[in-house]
Amino acid sequence: LIHGKMDMEDVSQIVYFLKHHFPCTRYIINFRSDAEGQAESQASAFYERQPNLTQAEKQLQQEVDLLKQMAKLLGEERAMLIDSSKWTKDVGELNKAVEWLGFHKTCAFPALLEYNTGRTSAKNKNEGSYQHGKTTLDLDPRCRYVGGRR
């Protein structure tokens, strides 16, 4: 949602649009606090020659700052920030978001899906994406949406 040359005015306009056109919607805003790792990941996946990683990190951090401001403008009832640097290592972090959305605790993920976990290793890099890791899981059959009642 936020990428490239955006500023607070742009974010304010996006938030205004979201609040007025989708007033009952809740948003999970995902960001990655590890800007260095994200810059390296993007460089290895999308660029044939290495970009200026310091500049890329700076740009990514600015984008994260704008996402955090977006969440603040939306308010705690409408927006929740989740850090992929944390939830990809701890399914409990992701389950906090599931509960915040209004789902019963029986809807907790027992594990994370791992669609391209092997792609970043040197051995598997050229085997293509989305071929490695755990790709199925079962939720508790009692899982249900409860809204504000937990």
C-alpha cells in the first residue's frame, strides 16, 4: 500500500478514503522492522546488480514510519500493526491479530504456513519460489467469528 514517494499528506488521504468508504473494516498493517534484511532480500530477488543498500534501508524505514502513522490515524479499533520480523518466528504474534479481528481463540494457528522458506538458501535459490515448507494446516473445527465477544 505504501511504496515509493509518499508522504504524510498521501497517508492522510488514504486514511480518509478508508474511513469513509469502509467504515466498519479493521486493518492489519504488516511491516518488517528489519530494514537491512528486507533491503538485502529485495536486492537478491529483484535486482541483477546490487542497489545502494543503505539508501534502500533508508527508504524502507521511511515506508515503515508511514505505515505506523497510518495505523495511528486509523486508531486502535480499526488498525493493528504486526511486525513480520516477529510473527514469522512466533505464531503467537499472528494469533494476537486473529483474536483482535474478532475470532474465537479456537481459531488460533497451530503453526505458520511456509510457502517459500527454502528459496533464500543458496542451495535452493534457483528452484523457484513457493515450493518449500509447510503448505497446509488444519484449524480447530470449532473456530468461529465472535466479533466483540471473546
